[in-house]
Amino acid sequence: MTGWDARFDRDDYVYGTAPAGFLADRAHVLGPGRRVLCVADGEGRNSVHLAGLGHAVTAFDGSAVAVEKARNLAATRGVHVDFNVADIDAWDWSRAFDAVVGIFIQFLGPPARDRMLADMARATRPGGLMLLHGYAPRQVGYGTGGPPDAANMYTAPQLQAAFDGWEILRLADYDAEIDEGIGHNGLSALVDLIARKPGDGGAA
């Protein structure tokens, strides 16, 4: 059993079954009936929420245990998500989506994280949206979730540079209290990005 499988191998949901507050508050920017990719989706709380809003959702995670729990959550909610067991490096990033969503993907160091962001950008169709939400470096001092490595976190300038040329709809660095299972609980240092990819693919 991998480390992530062991983390998710429990009866309850490590990060709860409700979507991240960021996604609950901001999903309206997608518009109706979009094709959405949820990256490193874990136990499915975010993809299931988006499917419940009427989107055609594809999701993947490297943990088979997490994906099985995600499938169970989707069945309980009566929604369909195209769940896949795949690592970040194994995903077919040539598939294009109207929106790509990444929530708390903080397990990658800077080089791998930068490759992932470039891959996520490639998987976003022209005119499509990128939604990212994660921790800022000072989160390490808060100790309320995430890895103990500040280098894995997001900064607003880093995301601004990674999506240079995109239309930035939201870029915010802030503190907030969150209650998302045992994994994310308490005062948290957060960074949000919502950006539209340039191109004539139409509004997303």
C-alpha cells in the first residue's frame, strides 16, 4: 500500500465530503454544463460537487483507495464522474477541457509543480478556465494542514508568472478559518487563482 493509500484507508473522509470553500464560492464562474478536469482529486469531494452542478467531470488521483472512496461518494450523491487512477506524470494532458481545477495540490516540489502547472495549462482549451486553490508558504507555521515544506506552497507572484498572458479573474493571498475534515482544519494561509486562457475557444 502506498503512502497515499494508507492515508486514505479509513472509514471517514480525510478532507470531508463537502467541496473546498473556494470551489463552493467560485464554481459559478464556470457557467453551465462545462467539461471539467479535477486534478489529484483525492476522495472526490470537489469533482462530485461539480458533477452535482451539472458539469461533465473527469477526475484522477494516484491513490486507488481514494478513487474508490470517490466513486462511493458519487454513488451516494447520485452523480456520475469519470474517475481514473493515475499519477500526475501518467495523465494524458493532451485531452482538452473547458476548465481545469486543482485544489490543495501541495505534494510536489518546485520543479515538478511547475511541470504540473504547465500541463494543466495545456489541458485547458483556448478560452477555458483554470481554478487553483492551495496554501501559501506561511501555512507551514500555522500547522493546520499541508506538508511541512514551504517550497511546495503557492505564492501570488509565482502563479502570476506561471499564467502570464492569461486573463486573471482572481488572484488572492489571504488567511481564513477552514473546516475540511481532519486534513484541513483551522486558520489557514490560502492562495486562489482563477484565470482564463487566451484564445478564441469561446467563453467558459
